[in-house]
Amino acid sequence: MSLDDTLPLMPGQRLARGVARALRALDFVTVEELVPVQGLRVDLMALGPKGEVWVIECKSGRADFRSDQKWQGYLEWCDRFFWAVDADFPTEVLPEGSGLILADAYDAEIVRMGPEAPLAAARRRVMVQKFARHAAARLHGFRDPGVAAFSV
């Protein structure tokens, strides 16, 4: 089995993997598909060494970006917001005033830092708790795959 055989099949998941690797090198940890509030699911949430909360939306192409009607709802749940796209993505369609990460399945580079909008302490506490619970549940699912059947 080659390394490519173990990669997720969806292009957005490949981008998320590269971004997660790059952010890990910056001492951030990440989880995929976290739900900050009912009706929203972020592609990748990152938690920094000082408690920073970043949201990264991975877009595989122009159509994927155009179909995303919820991204502005993510802004109130993070300190910084980023788009992650591959080198062929037409970045001129992305909104100014948001972060930009160029990525592939193996690595990523922050091209433009998203503006900082610090979370209130109470919201940060909620997000860190959601992050921890999401990560722990995901780990538990890997350790005991049958446990998902018992989830509420």
C-alpha cells in the first residue's frame, strides 16, 4: 500500500490534511468537521499553543466556493478565519479580509494571515471544550470503532 492509498479521497479532505500538517509544525493541533453550533460544520478547526482558535475552510474549486453559503457564520466562532485552496484555485474570487492558505495533501503555506478578531472568554471556553470533546470522541472511535453505535 502506498501513502496515496491511505489519503482521503475527497479533494477538500486532502487539503485539510496538508493544512493540518503545516499547522502542527506551528504547534497547532487540529480536528476536522467540528460543529460549533447546530447548522454549521467547519472543515478544519485549529487550536494554538496560546489557546488561539482558527477556522479553515477547504475549497477544492470555484464551484465548491460558490456553493458555500454559511462561511460568514463561522467568523463568530474563531479568532482567525482562513480559506485553504490548492495552487490552481482562482484566489481572486475569495473575499478580501480573510486569511489564505495554499495547500496540497502533504503541506501548506499561510499566504495571507486572517485578521484577528479575538473571541470573548466565555465563547473561547465553549470552543476549547467542543474541540476537546470532538477530538476525544474521534480518538475513542479509532480505538474502539464499535463505540459509535452507542453515541447519543
